[in-house]
Amino acid sequence: MSKEEIAKLSQELLSAEETRTPVSPLTERFPGITVADAYNIQLGIINTKLARGDVVVGKKIGLTSRAMQEMYGVREADYGHILSSGVFLEGQPISISRLIQPRLEAEICFVLKEDLKGPGVSVASVLTATAGVMPAFEIIDSRIKDWKIKIQDTIADNASNSGVILGGKLTRIKDLDLRLIGMVFEKNGDIAATGAGAAVLGNPAQAVAWLANTLSEYGIVLKAGEFIMAGALTAALPVKAGDNFTATFDRLGAVSVRFV
């Protein structure tokens, strides 16, 4: 794709987010769009927001579980940027009016104490560089009409990120096997789904290693102090006004959110 087309699509997706008016899939209108094109569109969106004063505080890894890949018909993970404007306080009611077609994911969030720079990052590297992990929610929302996405569509749309809610407890990972961390996902007081850390590429730390190695191709480093959303343990749950959600993780604590 040309630089002009990439810039135009970046602005189109920004406008879709601001007006809450989804657009038709990019892959339908531009059948030749590549994954590299999609990441350049994403960077165009992020750079515009940074120029407006926003700040990158973390990264997200998407489509890491089989449940999420089957939900959207894709077969590979992706990543996006988390900005300060998209971090919500636990207990803060979130207005559904700012969203288009939201869904919620329960995830394990890594907080880094050291930089991670690929290539060659391993699970051991990730564990060594991690200050601790937290229970977390990611609000996903698509600026693509009816969630009709292929991998290029969601990548261009900042991996469908629309916000995160972090739990209040940071747990050191010494002696924890993150593969075996169980999670109960409740919606309006009922158990809606259950999962375990192994659903995320076999090990959530493996997802973070994948991200560090993938970003090295673009000269991007995962920085100390950033947090990394490792990916959903289950399929995402639909959200509407009045819904309350809680995700309780074995040994990590819980996180909750309310939509209005």
C-alpha cells in the first residue's frame, strides 16, 4: 500500500472510534493489504494520539488462545499499544456510550522491571524481567463493522483494543507456574467461563516472549515499567449497559468492572 493510503486508513479508523461509526473491513476494500501494511496503519493511529498528548504505557497481545482465534477465524497472534487514556480505574463505571460493539476479556498482565529486547527472548528471559503479574480486563471493541475481521483488519485497528482495567494486587512470580493459574469469569453474578494460563500460547510468558521477539523486527523494545497484557484465557464476553463482571485468578486475586 502507498503511504497516502496508509495515512488515509489511519485517519478513517480514528474517525470511526471518535464518532462510534464502524467502517467496512479493510480487507474487503484492499484485498492486497499485508500484515506489515496493517501495522503501519496502526502506528499512524498511535502517532496521531501521541501528538495529541497521549502516552504509551503498555502493550497488548491479542488472539493468543484457541478460543479467541476460533471466535474470529484467525490463526495467529497480534499486538497493539495501550495508551494512558485507555486505562480505567477498577470500580470506575465505564460508559457504554463511548464504545461501539464491546466485549470483555480476562487476562494476566505482566509488569516489567527490566527492558526486554528481542530477538532471542525466552520464557526464562520474561520471568527474569518481570516485577510481577496482575489480574486484568481488556475491553475490546472493533471499529470494523460487525466484527467482520481478518488478521489485517484487527491489527490496523490497534488489535481491537479499547481499554484496560487492572486489579489492585501485584504478585511476584517466584515459585508460580503461570500455566496452572486458574480463572473464574463471572458476569452479573453467574459463572460465564473458566480458564487457565496454559490457554495463552501454552504459557502467558511465552506470549510476552513472542511479542518481544516480534517487535525487535521493528526496532521496538518492551520497556521497564510498561505492562503487557498477555492475552485472553477464554473467549471474550459481550458487554451491555448494566453488566457487572469479575474475574478471580488463583493466587493472583480478582478484578472487577461495571458498565453503565
